[in-house]
Amino acid sequence: MFNLSNLMFLDAGQITLIVVVAALLILYPIFLYIRNKKDKEKRNELYETIHKGDYVITYSGIMGKVVEILEKQNGKFLTLQTGEGKNSGYVCITIDAVYSFTDNKDKIFGVDGEPVKEEVKEEKVAKTKEKVEAEVVEEKEATEVKTEEVTTETTVEEKPAEKKSKKSKSKK
């Protein structure tokens, strides 16, 4: 049996250690339960807000448009359309596989996984347009320079040919 007289030989550090370990063993499951309960509420809220036409991202990284929502005996299932046009495909998943969803497939996600603000997105699009326009102007200028070089070369080549033909006519 447990003898209380043995506790008299414990110093303050050992007693503190025992109290801390006991507190952790008691409090850890309580904190886990509370955290899991909050996560479950967030997931249920997410699942209730998913509708046809939403773009969702699964835990495995598949992004697609919700085409159909089926409720069966063993849970809810989503049919996702991945890709567009000739590259489209369909995947049927359980609703538990959904990680998050966005209202717009064109959202840009940052390094932290959060959507980038619309102003930043518009700035990026404007910068990209400026770059493309500058490249087009450079290509046009390069093409014009090449065209001028080709025309000057052909005119230089035509002149000696004309001289040869004039010489041959004068000999006849």
C-alpha cells in the first residue's frame, strides 16, 4: 500500500514536479476536447455554407467547382468539376474532404495561404499588362529594324545585278 510517511522525504522540487505532471495529465485532455469542439463547429459551419457553383479546395489540394451535392445514407457527397473546356474532369468526394472554399476561382493566394486583397491583385494585373505592352513595343521595334536591314541589303544587291545586265546589253 501507499505509505504517507514516504512523502516526508520528498523535497520541494520533487513535489513541484509531481504537481505539474498531475496538472498536465488532467488539463491536457480538457484543452484537447475544447479545441476539437471548436474545430468541429467551424467545419460544420463550412459544410453548411457550401453551395452549387462554389469553388472548393480539398485537403489533397484539388480545386474545383461544386457541380452537384448529394445526400446519401452515409453522408454528403460533392461532385467537383476540375478544369475547363477540353481539360475538364469530374471528381466525387465526401464533404469531409473539403479544406476550404472561395467564392471566386480567380483569387490569388499568398505565401501564407490567405487570399491576397483585390487592390494588390489589380496592381499585379496592371504591372503584368505594362510588361506585356513593353515587350510588344520592343518586338515591333526589333521587327522594324530587321525589315529596314533586309530592304537595304536587297537594294544593294539589285544595283550590281542591274549593272551586269546593262553591260551585257551594251556588248550585244
